Amino acid sequence: MNKGMEKEYKWRANEGLLGQALLWASSRIGTQSRTLHMQSQYFDTADGLLRRQQAALRIRKENDRSICCLKLRNENTPEGMRAHEEYECMAQTVAEGLAILPKKGAPLTLCAQALAAPLEVICTVNFRRCAILLQLGNTVCELALDQGTLRHGDKTAPLCEIELEYVAGSEDAFHALAAELAEHLSLVPEPESKLARAMQL
């Protein structure tokens, strides 16, 4: 789990669209699927240290694994696609993660500032993900069908979305696959991250 640029398309969905996306993926050759139960806690300081750096820091339980993740926003992305620098490591706590992440390539200064600051949980996102690995020639993508709950303080909202994330191979084929899926299901892009939507509650 080292440095990488996460590239993904994200669309709004409902239960019906999740089912249609699953059928679309299941009809393709070479698909593999798994179900993950995700419990995410996002952290920041009271004065928004990470927000000001356009960074997101979370601990996520993925079934029986606990992963610390730091994302840094990238503004230069193709229309409709989101891209982030992403650094991950196995960690039970955010402090443990921040101590390890610089070894994975994360910015040392930002990690040190966050580690020294009084971090607090700013929101949570809990959801079930059906993750489907798609392969088209040498191009690999992951289709994620997410359904759950966003929470900020005592406010909650339902979460339902479809993501297509680039894994390996031709980026042109990845963009083409995203366009095919969006056209097939008449999908509407979701411009905001899970964190941003939770914080807007």
C-alpha cells in the first residue's frame, strides 16, 4: 500500500441503478466480486489543518482490516473524473498511521503537523460495498457499488453511489469503459466526495 494516484469516476445512484450496474458488470468476461463492510472515521483539527491543505485523513475498517489513508486533492483532472494522491497503510489508530505514512511517500511535514495536533473525528461514513474487478484486455478497473449512511454530529443522510476506479493498464480504455457505463445507465456524476457530503449535513 504505497503512494499512488487514485483515479475514479463517481456517479449518484439508487438501489435500482446499483442492481443494473451489477448486471452490466456480471455480463462481462473476467469479472470477480467481493463484499466489504466499510466503517470510516475522518479526522481533522478544530481549526481545519487538513481541510486547508485539501487533504482528507481517515481510518477505515474494511471487514477485518484497519487501514489509515491520507488523500491529497489534485485539481488537474479530465472532465467528470476525480484524482487524488493517495497513501495507505495498515494501522489500528490514526496516530499509528501518521507515523507510518511518510515511509509510504506521504508528505512528512503534513503528517508531522497532524500527528502533533489534537485531532478529532469530524464525521463518519458507514456502508456496504460490492467491489467488482473488471478486466478489458490488459486494463483492470474496479467497479464499486456503495450503499450506507453519512453522519456528521447528530445528522445523517443516506449514501448510494457507483464508482469506477482505475487499477492498471490503458487509461484510454478506462475512460472508454466509464463512458460506456455512464451512457448505458444514464448516470449523473457525483462531484462531491463522501467526506464533503457528510460535512455539509
